[in-house]
Amino acid sequence: MTFVGTPVLTYFFGKRWYCSWVCGCGGLAETAGDPFRHLSDKSLKAWKIERWMIHGVLVAVILMTGLLWVNSWQQGGVLGSFSQAYSTAYGYIIGMAFSGVVGVGFYPIMGSRVWCRFGCPQAAILGLFQRKKSKFRITTNGGQCISCGNCSTYCEMGIDVRAYAQKGQDIVRASCVGCGVCSAVCPRGVLRLEGAGEDMDQRTEQMRTVRVEG
């Protein structure tokens, strides 16, 4: 899955195959976090903080995992008696405090995908794949944009989608999870999900109908 499945699935479907369909944190964001999606900060400052944090976490996880592998290979010779405490501390700080308490508890303050935006190493890996090599794109037709701002308001990843739409640029941000909400709430059909065939287009139309009726 790491070396074959992840690159292939990300090539065809972008990050959405994991972040929206598999990940439990993504499931919470799509359900419990849905009323707070509009609270995600869209500023350039927030984007810079997001990039530094999520890639910093990725580097830290790689180094920590490497240390655990070496320690296991040396049968505990590297960390010694600290091996168990190391594992426990990681599970508490990352597994409970960061992804659990902060990632979910901050929904009413920072929007619905706090963990996905700022702390998830898997999201960082998938984002790099998606940005560099993926058929999946949310394309735009800037000539029809009326600057209503619906797309940016409802983007839970804090992307200023309207800025891309006004310039006629595709949404190629690594943080985009391809949820399709931006295209669903666009009243002019400026935004379109591309790269996964007719089923994706049908789902987008269904989402737009639900939003309009709601």
C-alpha cells in the first residue's frame, strides 16, 4: 500500500481516496465538523503556518519511526529502558492530545479539519503526491466567476478557492482533499471535479442539488 497502492490511488483520485473515504479523522470532519467548515482561516498567514507545521510533523515522524526501527533492529540497544516510555509518550502526545483533543476539540475555533491541515503526516505525503503527479484536479472557468465567495466559505481546508477561480487557475494546492463541496456550492458551475470519470461528475451534481434544496 505504501509504495504501490498509495501512489496509484492518489494519481487517479487525489487525496480524497484516503482523507474523505478511509480516514476516521476525515469521517469526523465530514460529520461532526461539518457545521464548522466555514471557520477555516483562508489567510496567507494560515497557509504558511499550515505548510511549515504539517511538513515539520512529517519530518519528525520519519525520524522517530526510523529511530524505532533501528532500536528494534538492535533489540532495544539504542533506547534501552526508555523504549516503552518513548512509545507511550508518542501515543499520548500525538495519538490523544494532538489528533484527538486538539484535532476535534478545536472544530468550533479553527474549522473542521484542524488535524488534517496542521498535523497529519499521511496528509502531507498524499499532498506531495497529488501536487506533483495526479490526474485529479478541480478545474476552473474564471470567465464565469461572479465572486460570490461560496467556494471559499465552504472550503474546510482553508483554501481561498475564489482567488483561483477568478484567475482561471486549477486548484492544485497540496492541502485540497477533493471533497467537492466548492464545486457543489458554486452557482455558476465555475468549478468542476476532473480526473475520475462520470461517477465523480454525477456525485458533484447530486451534492449541488442537496445544497440548493437545503
